Amino acid sequence: MNYAEILRIYEGSNGDATRELYAKLEDFGPAGVVAMNLFRAHKASSRAKVYRGGIRGQGSFKSMAYNRKQWSIDNLEVVLVDHATTLSINWGWGKDSATKNFEAVLYVELPTGQVSFHSPQRGKGPAFDGKWDGIRGVGPQRICNYCAQVLAGGRR
């Protein structure tokens, strides 16, 4: 899969294509697991911002998407704790006091650029030793590009 195909999956709603992408990424070991969880967390976060409605007894689609984002971040932390050094990925937790109730920020510096996620609580892992790069709205492109690199064998 190339960048354009991965971005199309990110922007789309095809569950089969998304699951196929996740399976392919997982085959690439720790780098693939990092890519998969970044993709899932960002897509869930993006979707949560536009979702309306819900399922009786299960909650709103928005809360379900944010739960999926947090679950993905939790999974991402596990693989980063064990493999970030080997993968040459700088990452860690920072604080954004301007974002009430979501002050904790997970930063991940990929070879394709920095991505970040606000969270209601700080997770496991180190404090981030860098700073936010100040560029908004490029997370999907940076993550999809990283996924394409992993699938091309450029990252293991």
C-alpha cells in the first residue's frame, strides 16, 4: 500500500480496508504496531470531533471514539516503552495548560514529523524533552506517510 491508498483509508469509512491495513502493519513488528496505533488513535480522535448520536446503552459515538483513541494511546505507550530507542523515535508526555480537562499531551516524533495527542491524564512513559513544533492539521499526512514507510520496508 502506498501513501495515497493509506490516506484514502484514513479519510474513509471502510472497516474491511482499515482492518486489512492494521493486519499488514502488525506484520512489520514494533514499527508496524507503532504505526497502527498512531493511525487508529488519530482517526478515532478526528471522527470523535464530528460524530453525533449514539447507541442506547452503549453511549455516544463521540465517547466511543474517544475511548478507542485512549485505548490506542495506551497500546502505543507499551510498544514505545519497549522499542522507541531501537526505532529512533523520540516521544514523551508534556503539558498544555490552555486545554482544560485535556492538559496532558503525548508527543511522538516520527521521521515524517511530529504528531501529538491531548489526553485527560498523563500516561506511562517519559517526560517529553522537546517542544511542540507548532504545526496544526498535518497529523493524518505524517502518520499515513509513516505507515507507507513501514509497509515499504523502510522501518522495522
